[in-house]
Amino acid sequence: MIAVGIIGSGAMGSGIAQVVATAGHEVYVLDKNGEALLRAGQNIKASLKKLVAKEKITDAQSEEIYSRIHLVKEMNAFAKCGLVLEAIVEDLQVKQEVFRELESLVSADCILASNTSSLSIASIASVCKQPERFIGIHFFNPATIMQLVEVIPAVQTREGLSEEVKELVKSWGKVPVITKDTPGFIVNRVARPFYGEAIRILEEGIADAPTIDWAMTELGGFKMGPFTLMDFIGHDVNYRVTESVFASFFYDPRYKPSFTQKRLFEAGYLGRKTGRGFYNYAEGAPQPEPNKDEELGRQILNRIIAMLINEAIDALHLNVASKEDLELAMMKGVNYPKGLLWWADELGLQHVLDTLDGLYEEYHEDRYRTSPLLRKMVKNGQTFFQYEKA
Ligand SMILES: NC(=O)c1ccc[n+]([C@@H]2O[C@H](COP(=O)([O-])OP(=O)(O)OC[C@H]3O[C@@H](n4cnc5c(N)ncnc54)[C@H](O)[C@@H]3O)[C@@H](O)[C@H]2O)c1
């Protein structure tokens, strides 16, 4: 079993280290910040202890897992690793610097990987002497719990490496999907309308935040409504992702951020963590009630789902990922109640097309343009999946 190196021991690095050590690998974790490294060690210990308390693992197993985690100060420790995964600050120059230094210290067959959420894998790999061994391995937060891992080959990545990494990720008990090196990969691209269209509906005054959240959870089956979720993620993080995806798509209006969220971010109303976002989390603050008008709720759900489905179909149209991986990604990465393509079949592709064309007709905005694949499939009377006739 290969030894694995992790660079960066923050939220992601420490979680990934725990996952990989639990799967039986020796793991070497490095951080330039000694305190962060010690904290990571303590966090992993505490996390394993919780699993013991829940009787998921025994005390002996917890100790054995922890004994495989080595906190290191020098990159030399990675000389024996078969894979080194970077999870440091989201800054291209800093990441490139790390890989420049790292490559001379690791063996020639060591796989190099980045956990970046928003940078292109090609741009990080470009500084390597052997960029063909570079790949994206994108975990979701918290890495110990979320099952999905996006595997992202860059243009430079050698043939076959994605499949090898996919098998490795599977052996860690995770669900890997393969995606093209395009902005947001699968999840952070396809999920944009969950936030963006919900905010648009709010901005137009069609419904308030609790009503939209109610429609999406009660009628749509989502675990959290968009406004509760954005408050949970934090408007600093969620707004920045939206802005970065928008810029990376050469300012495609489909991904345009909203002033509503930007102002919350600017005001420091970051959500739960600051006590205020779309909702007020101060103790005793009155919680606004949703308007449980079912017709209104269904209109809201239909509009947001149609926009999500359109994103998923367009990602398929542009070969960002396979049908199966698109479905898995949204169910395992963001806990959607159903795969979006399956949902499209269930609603009827004609209905989805009519909803989107209706929005385009009303607004004449490019964000409502329909994926050519949806139009083509409707024309040909196709569905995404085969169903047994009842
Ligand atoms: N937090 C998330 O939800 C999430 C999800 C998926 C992917 N990611 C990606 O994972 C990466 C890390 O995110 P995070 O949330 O764990 O960040 P974090 O800020 O919690 O941790 C980053 C760690 O990297 C260390 N570091 C910075 N520069 C370094 C260097 N040159 N050498 C060694 N260590 C260095 C810092 O000291 C810090 O401990 C980013 O690329 C981020 O985009 C984050």
C-alpha cells in the first residue's frame, strides 16, 4: 500500500489525512504553520475519539489509525510517498511554488494531486517537470463524512491515471466521479442556480427567504433550503465561489453573482458564523414564517429545479462528466434528493423545456437559455434513462 503525503493541515488536509489513514495508508502531513499542524493532530484524535464513542471503531483501531499519521516539518518526508495531495491556501502562485519544490523531492512515479476547488488543474500542473502525473482530487467538506470525490484529469495528465486514482479513492470508501478540468468541476458548477435562482426570486419579490426555503425542503425534498444553506456555508465563501465561477466562465451571464449576496458579504452579515445573514440568529430573534401557499411553492420549486436541470444537461452536453457521474455527484456531494437528469425524466423533458423557454420569453436574458441537448432530446422524444414499462 502506498504512503500518502498531505500538504496543508487545515479543515480539508486533516480530514483527508484521517480518511486515508483509516483506509490503512501511512500518511505524512505537512503544514508551514506549526500550530496548525499540532491542531490538526488534536482534531484528528478528537474526531477518532467521537467514532469510538459512537462505537463505529474500537479504541485499539483508533490508536492504530492515529499511529499511521505522521506530522512532519520537512518535504523530505514525502520521498517515500506514492501520492502527495496538496490542500493549502487557494492561491495559484503559492500552490505552484509548493509543487516546484516538491517535485525534486519525490520519486519519479509519485502521483501529484491538488484538492483545489476553483483553480484549473492544468495551471497548477504547468509548473511540474512531469505534469503527466498531475491530477485533481477534490474532496467535499467535511472530508470524513462527505462521500463524493471529484477526480479531475488535466490536459497534461497521462492516459489511465484517472482510472488508477478512481480505484484508489474507492479503496478509501469514497465515491469517485471523473470530471473535466472546467470551472467548478461538477458540483460547484451544476449547483449554482440553487443559490442564484433562489436569490433572483427573492429579489423580484415573488417570495421571501423562508417561503423559498420551505418550497425547496417541504415540496422539493432538499435537506436545507437555499437561504439556510447559504447562511450555513457563509456568504464570504459562497459569494467568492460564485464570483470565481462567473469570472472563470468568461463572465457567462448564467453564473452572474447577485448584489443581494454581495451586500451581505460587504456588511459582514456572513450567516450563522456572524449571527446574521439572510436570517437573524441572535437569541430570541423572531423567526419569519413561510407563506405555505402550495401553488406559489410549486412555482418556485419548478423554476429552480428547471434551472438546475438545465445546468446538469448542459454539463452533459459539453462532456464535463458522464450521465451517471453527474447524478452521483449531486446526490453524494450536496445531498440532492434525486439525480437531476432522473428528475428531468420524471418531470418530462417537454415540461422542463417549456419552463425554461417561458422564463426566456419573459426576461430575454441569456441566463435562461436552454441547453441545446435538452431541445434536441425533446425533439427526438428521448429520455436520459431507460424505464421498464409498467
Ligand atoms: N473548506 C472547504 O470547504 C473546501 C472544500 C473542498 C476543497 N477545498 C480546497 O482545499 C484547500 C484547503 O482548504 P481548507 O479549507 O482546508 O483551508 P485552511 O485554510 O483550513 O487550511 C490551509 C492550510 O494550509 C497551510 N498552508 C498554507 N500555505 C502553505 C504552504 N505553502 N505550505 C504548507 N502549508 C501551507 C495553512 O497553514 C493552513 O493550515 C483549498 O485549495 C480549498 O480550495 C476546500
